[in-house]
Amino acid sequence: MAQTFDVVVIGGGPGGYIAAIRAAQLGLKTACVDEWRGAEGKPALGGTCTNVGCIPSKALLQSSENFEQAGHGFAEHGVRVKGLELDLAQMLARKDKVVKSSNDGIAYLFRKNKIAFFHGRGSFVKSEAGGYEIAVEGVQSEILTAKNVIVATGSSPRSLPGAAFDEKLILSNTGALEIPEVPKRLGVVGAGVIGLEMGSVWRRLGSEVTILEALPAFLGAADEQIAKEAWKLFAKQGLKIELGVKITGVKAKKDVTVEYANAEGKAQNATFDRLIVSIGRVPNTQGLNAEAVGLALDERGFVAVDEDCRSNLPNVWAVGDVVRGPMLAHKAEEEGAAVAERIAGKKPHVDFNTVPWVIYTTPEIAWVGKTEQELKAEGLGYRSGTFPFSANARARALGDTQGLVKFLADAKTDTVLGVHIIGPFASELIAEGVVAMEFRASSEDIGMICHAHPSLSEAVKDAALAVDKRALNI
Ligand SMILES: Cc1cc2nc3c(=O)[nH]c(=O)nc-3n(C[C@H](O)[C@H](O)[C@H](O)COP(=O)(O)OP(=O)(O)OC[C@H]3O[C@@H](n4cnc5c(N)ncnc54)[C@H](O)[C@@H]3O)c2cc1C
């Protein structure tokens, strides 16, 4: 007999598991169906983010940064390292352990909140009076009925035409996180967040990295001043990035040869030991049997939803990578929690203008709100203030003085419109920009708040003060 729930969530990534936990906290009888298989085919909750995305990439970014610091950074601090060796197997094993502890943490939260978990593929069977029937196909088959369904099935990597992922020579994010030996020549197609982060990991571990990007501009979504600074610093590190290329062929045998036209249209080719392809992701809607209930998809295959994540069907919602908007775990989480609250009759609000972006390279890049080029294009009057980390005492003590903080504020009201950071711990510092924007703070408000000394956050305060040409430390 079918098991009946108030809410069935399909997908156990950050969108789905947060939705399930919030729904259960609000007293709704909740189930979550997720098909991810970890080691030995066992369930591994957390989706792309936990298994082959945010978490393992950050684990490897930290380990590889430690290796680079030990090899090149410590000496300046008077710490000499002799006989430095890379134990890649241990590095990868540690990453797997970090992933496993996150999987286990989510499973624990499911048990604690009495969420029924089903391991397998969830798909719509039919709509019926007051709800939907969902089939689960896994080790055991189940039929569930639900008043409300939340689709949180995420996304999968897009491959290059004619060059399917084999995860040996042509790697998606999955293969890029488990290369068993450091490739001498590593190619990366796509200079987005994933390409830059993965390229950085393997460069730090010794690969010669070439990144090929189709777009003519580097980091087009970032503020131009920050993107220029990033370009300069990445080039200094030895990341070779070619813009405006058009890939014309990929041949994989013992190694991988990429044929492409460069920005001038000249035919080129480059041979690599491995190739990471990070050219975007496609929504996971194939397995849902959306047609059975008439769930509408948009022209790009995403589940079509409104601002509140409502689909075209009553009580069917969708969140995270499977819907419009940035493919970011925290955006998925915000949507997941908000949908659970809407189902419970609350009125939450997700402000998409204050979703922060982070690239965990060295230096880190993070921003929230409008870029300077967006403000110009929209004809909005603004004032800007910048502050370099080289003038920040904590950055000097850390030995990490690259980069800057930039504030953009409304010319008339001084309301903060955007905060852009490239530098140490930008991922952490950006939270102050998010708070400022959520509370409609002015740059003066941030400049008048007491910040600890010496701290990197003083650079944020100084950039805010610089809007009014009042930076104190320069
Ligand atoms: C290498 C990499 C690094 C990243 N780093 C960051 C980062 O630092 N910060 C950040 O914010 N974002 C990062 N992201 C993006 C982030 O991982 C995604 O935005 C996030 O995982 C989306 O969450 P989701 O819940 O929508 O989907 P997912 O995490 O993709 O989860 C969807 C889940 O649904 C399951 N599923 C799919 N179809 C079905 C079905 N029919 N039945 C049952 N289960 C199903 C999938 O197996 C999966 O477990 C990164 C991504 C990659 C690839």
C-alpha cells in the first residue's frame, strides 16, 4: 500500500535536504527520495554539492593550498621545509572522508527530524484527488502519495559535442576531483567557477594548466575591475587562460588533443594528459516523468517556476539547480527552506539580489549585488570606494596582500548597491556586504561600525569609507 506524506521531496542535495528538514521542523510529515550512490552503491545524501561539488572541491582547494604554501609560502615566514612530498592518495582519501562526514551529517539530521528517506529514483506516476503519486525505483520499489511535491533534482555536467565524459581522459567535475596522479599537462575547457577552482587545485599540485574559454571576456559576471585584477594574478601564478576560443574537435586516445580556433580565428591544437570540461550544467528532469502529470519545463529544460518556486501544477514546487537562477548551493538552500515555509502557510521571502557569489581560488573572489558595468548599463548614479589589502595590517601580517575591496553605493542615498572583493577570505568577508544590502545600509553605516583591529574586515570598512573619500588607513 502507498505510504502517504504531506511533503515528498525528490532530490537530496542542498535544495532538497534543506526543504525536507524545514518541512519536518514545521510539523509536516515528510519524505525525501534521492538516488545518489556513494561508495559500494550505498546512499550518499547531499547531492552534487556534497558528493562531487562544493565540499570535495573545497577540501582539495585547502589541501593543495597547504602544499603550495609549504613549498613556496612558508620560507618567507622563516619556516623551512625539507623533503616536501605530495601524498596524493592521502589527499584524495581525506577529501573522501570530509565528504562522508557531510553525508552522515545529513542522514543524522533526517533521522533526528523523522524524515522518511527512500533511496532510488523518484518519478511522477499520476495526479490524484488532493495530491500526487510518486514511484520510487531503487533496491526496493515503493509508491508514495503526497499532498505537496518539491522537485530538487539538481543538475548534471554538460559535455562537449562528440566528446562524452569517460572520467579517465575527458573529465567532468566528478573525474576532476579524483585524478589518481598529477597530470603533467592538464587542459580545462571553460573558465567559469568550476574550471578556475579545479585548474587551481591541479596547478598547485604541479600540473601545467591551460584553460580554454569560449567567451571573449574573462569572468564576465564579475565586476570588471575585479576580473582584471584576477586575470593579472592568475597569469602570475602560471594559469594559462585563452579567451574567445571555439573548440572544433576533441580526440582522445592515449592523451587528449583539442582542436580549436583561437580569438583571431586561427586553427590551433593542444595536447593534454587529461581534459576537464566545465562548460555549464543541464537540469535533471529526464527521470521525473514530468509528462505524466503535465509538469511544465521551460525552453531550456528547467522546471518552469515563478519567483516563489511554484510550478504550473498546484502544490508542486521546484528549487535549486533544476530551476532558473544561479546554480549555487546556498541559493538552492534558501529556496528549499522558503518553499517548506510556504507549504506550512508562512510568507518567507528570498531576495535574489543579495545572493553572494564566491570563487574559492587564491586569491578568493566574492561579490554581492550590482557590478559597476551593470550600474552604468542601467544608468544608475553611483559612487565607488576601493581599498587594497596591501594597506591592511592583518593582510600584511598574514603575508597575503593581493587584491582589494570595492563598494558601490547609490549617488544620492548612499545605499549599498554592490560589494566586490578579491583577496584573502573574500568568501567570509562578503557576508558583511550581504548583511549591508539586506538591511539597506548606506556605505556610511558600514564605515561607522567598529571593526576589530587588526582584521581583514577593516579593509571592508575602509572601502566603505572610501566611497566618501574618508578611508582611515590610507
Ligand atoms: C565542482 C563543483 C563545485 C561547486 N562549488 C560550489 C560552491 O563552492 N558553492 C556553491 O554555492 N555551489 C557550488 N557548486 C554548485 C552546487 O553544487 C549546486 O548549485 C547545488 O548542488 C545545487 O543543489 P540542488 O539541491 O539543486 O541539486 P544537487 O546538489 O544536484 O542534488 C540533486 C540530487 O537529486 C538527485 N536526483 C536527481 N534526479 C532524481 C530523481 N528523479 N529521483 C531521485 N533523486 C534524484 C541527484 O542524484 C542529487 O543527489 C559547485 C558545483 C560543482 C560541480
